[in-house]
Amino acid sequence: MNTFPQFVQLPLADWIDAGIDWLVQVGGPFFDWMGEVLLKPLVGLEQFLLWLPWWLIILAVAAVAWKTSGWKLAAGAVLSLLFIGMLGLWTHAIKTLTLVIAGTVLAVAVAIPTGIAMARSDRLERIIRPLLDLMQTLPSFVYLVPVIILFGMGKVPAVMATFIYAVPPAIRLTNLGIRQVPQDAIEAGQAFGSTPRQMLLKVQLPLALPTIMAGINQTVMMALSMVVIASMIGAEGLGTEVLNGIGRLETGRSFAAGISIVIMAIIIDRISQGFARSRPAGQG
Amino acid sequence: MALRKSNWQGFAAALLVVTMLLAGCGGTGGSSASSGGKQVIKLGDMQWQTIWINNAIAGFIIEKGYGYPVQTVTVTTPIMQVSLEKGDLDVALEIWTGNMMDWYTRVTESGKVLDLGKVMDRTTQGWYVPTYVVKGDPERGIAPMAPDLKSVEDLKRYPQLFRDPEDPSKGRLISCITGWDCAMANRVKLHAYGLDDLYNIQEPGTSGALDAAIMGAYQRGEPLLTYYWEPTWLMGALEMTLLEEPPYTEQCWALVRKGVSGEIPLSEIPPEAGCAYEDAPVVIGANPTLKERAPEVVAFLEKMMIPTDDLNAVAHYMEENDVEADHAALWFFANYQDLWRDWVPEDVAERVEEALAAAGVQL
């Protein structure tokens, strides 16, 4: 009585399999091209960051930290980055950083226009919201296996997975931030005869900036949390060390890599929060 | 008014929490269900095709022949290792000793896990290329890309054919899963064969990613150099050619083991360390408590062994007919009677026959 009737069976799984097979047959060369286009900047960025001397990177991070949040964060950042280096995980950390930067830049580039469009149109918001829910909750490997079939393993599916998982908070909070701009500010802008463009650039975006920054901050956090999955599909980095530790029952090894991921997350979080605080709403 | 409302909500919340706690504490008592005094036997499911088949076959015999309820528990390989030692799992039907030599040696020597013998007779591991790379495939319009590629020596001439998209100056060998012994072994062999300047290694973190990458390249007719192993459904489904390597010898493999453990650094690996993988046994492992409470099941498991060719046939049947392992197991029972009847005493065989008849299988 409590089992679902058998005669009502939807072969959805078969349809999806057929769809993916068709995509591979038909779209082969296109996906190869797309993969190359995405890969070149990724490889370039990674090689550049690996070429930079380690002390230069640490100094650069310290400088940014000082500028946005003061000397305490700068000191903390230097010490914790040296710590990562002393664990022997510097190269891994840089490779992970490449992935996080690429995923975040892509996410922000997509999130801000999408969030703005969503803020303007209730209808668009209704359509996009379930898509965002899907991107955040569909288990990554469900879409990663087809992606790997189409693009092969490596940085490309890794950045895609990172992007899909990390972009929703930025979109949601951009949408929210703009919608929450106080009505009197909008009216003041209108009273001064602003065009929609000026309204956006000079009133809405500046006032929504703290919320948008919170969204970007969350995006970076989620990008870092995808690091292990990224390594599972061929993107080297701290995630590879975590996997090695898990696979060989060397818990300490996973822990060391995990702590390094946490350190990177905290540094990026504090810097981006400092950046948001230093741009108070209402200016410009 | 507001105070009473919040009191009521607080009370309802507390009631909910207490109920959940009681349900949690009370539930575990009944879950280790036994039927007629026989406790559940837990088999590890490490999520690959041959173990599904082995679990289905062994599970059917243990349940219908010996009367113990059987539960398969989905685990990753590291979790299987920990659980088997602890006793949270009773049996793991495929322990690929070659991939976890240190753990296997430790637990069997200390008696924490019982080695119940081989579950299949031979396995092959090595470096494969799709057959169409060597022979072409007229049906798909693929011309041979490397007609004289036969052994790993020949790989020296083809790094550009197996070009690494992320580093086009070198070729790419897709290695085995991060954390398995073969991941390090492949690196050692790459150095031993003198290919480390010509090829990069890409290590997938999970066999799902590896299979998807191989499938994708195969469907697109692209050249691919990858580590893989048999028996597996993938090797049954695709036409792949194993590259020849110098034959396995104990001295050679001792050098490989030293490279894997780090005793010899990669840069100092000598060419003598280049040889084929040892055919490390795949064995059944059991927790010692199983011998105490179900010695007859342990006796059966000690006898259970399916020759690799037959296992491949079952895997092939499963793929061809798009059925689950349970169904494939019934086909196995019907078609390999001489094989499985040897594993069990007469009375158990009779009970298994009855269960098969009840399941509609003609013997």
C-alpha cells in the first residue's frame, strides 16, 4: 500500500543519457574549441602566479591587507602564508588560488549584470531563482560527469564546477542589495532628473555595495569549498593533498591541506570585508 | 499575552527536541535486527561493477542458503578499510591488495582482518590506448594514428599524439586514482621508462571522473593514453589495447615499491624499475568476529572464487542487457552451476536452488 504504483514510470534517466550522447556526437568540435578558449587564460594565470617569487606574493597580500584592514591583518596574513609555505604546500596553494580567482572573476562578471536585471524585473527573478536553487543544491557530480565527457578532465571542468556552485550567492545578494535601496534615495535621484543609467551607477550600485560585497565574499568562500571536488576532476591544488591524505589514511596530511584552505579563506574574507568597509555607502 | 505565547512556543520546541532524542536512543536498539537469532551480515559496497556482482552472488547464497540477513553498505575504499578493521563491516569481497599493500599487510599480520583467499584469479593493470589509435576504425572513419605503437618504449615517439591540453609541449598519461598505490607506481614507472620529460601525469580523484574522461575521448574518437585495470565493465565495453611492458619480476617490483614509499626519490629511479604490474591478488577480507558467529559462512567465502573470464562474462551480460547486479547474479547461478556448487555443502545448494526456482530461474 505504501509503495508507489509501478505502472507510472518516467524514463527520465534514459532521456538524459540519450541527450548527453547526442551532445557528444554533435557538438564535439564546438566543445573542444570552447575548452581551449577557457583553458588558455587559466593556464596563463597559473603560470604567471607560479613564476612570481613567493616573497613577492606574500608582500603583495600584506600590502592589500594593510590598505584595506590595517596592520594587524597584514601581520596575520604574512604569518599564516609563511605557515602554509612551511607545510610544503606553497605550490599547491598557488594552484588553488588560480582556480579561486578564475572562478570568482567569472562569477562576479556574470553575477552583477544578472543581479541588476533580476532587481528590475519580478518576472525574471521568478525564473532565475529556481535556477539558482538548482545550482547550489544539485550534487556537483551529476553535471560534472557530462562536463568531463564533453571537455575532458582538468582546469576547465574545475572552474565550471566552482563557478556553478559559487555564483548564486553573488547573484542573490546583488538582486537583494539593489531591491533594498531605500525608496527615498531613488526618489531623490529621480527628482534630480537622473537617467536610468545614472540611477544605477550613482545611486543604486553605491548604496547596494555592502550587500553586493557580502555576496562576493560568500562567492569566494564557496569557491574555496569546491577545492576538493576540483581536484577530483584533475585540477591540482590543495584538494589533491586532501584526497591523497584520505586515500592513504594519512589524516594528518588531509588536515594540513585543509587548514591551509581555511587560512586562505580567512585571509580573503577579511580583506574583502575590509574593502567593503572602506567604501561606505552614499559616496559618489 | 505575548509572554504566554512565547512560553507555549518554547514548550512545544522543548517537546519536539525531547521526542527526537528519545526516538534516536530507542531506535538503535531495534535496528540490528535478527531473524531467528541470526544477525545481519554486512557486505561492503565500494561502488564498482564487479563488486556489485560479487556482492549479489555472495549475498544471495548467504541469505537464501545460510539464512543470514544480508545488508550491503555503500562505502568509499578508505571507509571500508576502517570499518572492516573495526567490525562495522563484516566482509569486503574485493580487496585489491596491490593498491593498499601497507594497510593489507598490517591488518592481516596482526589478525585484525582475515584473508579468505582470492575472489578472482587474475587481474591486469597497465597503460592502455583505444584500439582505434593503433588500428583505426573504418566504421567510424578513424584512420590509425600510431600504427606501430605496441609497447611503452614506443611512447617515446608519440608525446604529441597524446598531447596535454594544459601543457602542449608534453604528452599526458591519465593515471589512477589519487591515493591508490598505483598513482605513485605510475609516476615511478614513468621515470623508469624515461618518459618523464615527455609526458605529464593527470591524476583523477575518483573513478567516476576517470571513466567519464575515457568515455568522452573514446566517443569523440580522440587519442588517449590512460592507466586502467581489468576486470571492469569499461574494459568490457570499450576496445582498448594494453601496451606491452617488460615482464614483471620480483627484483623490479621491489624497486617500484621503494619508489612508491619514497625510499628512492623519483629523480633517481633506475630503468630497471620499469616492468609490468605485479598481479597482486584480489582477496576477500572479513572481520574475525564473523568467524565466531557464522563459521559456515566464512568456510563458504574461503571457497568462493570466480575466474576472471567468467566474471567478465557476467559483467558483459549486465551491460548488454542493461540489468542490475541482482539480475545478473541469477543469470550467473543458472549458467555456472559447476562453479558455485563447489563452494557450498549439499543442503545449502538445495536451499539456493529452491530460492532460484522461486525467483523464476530455470536450472
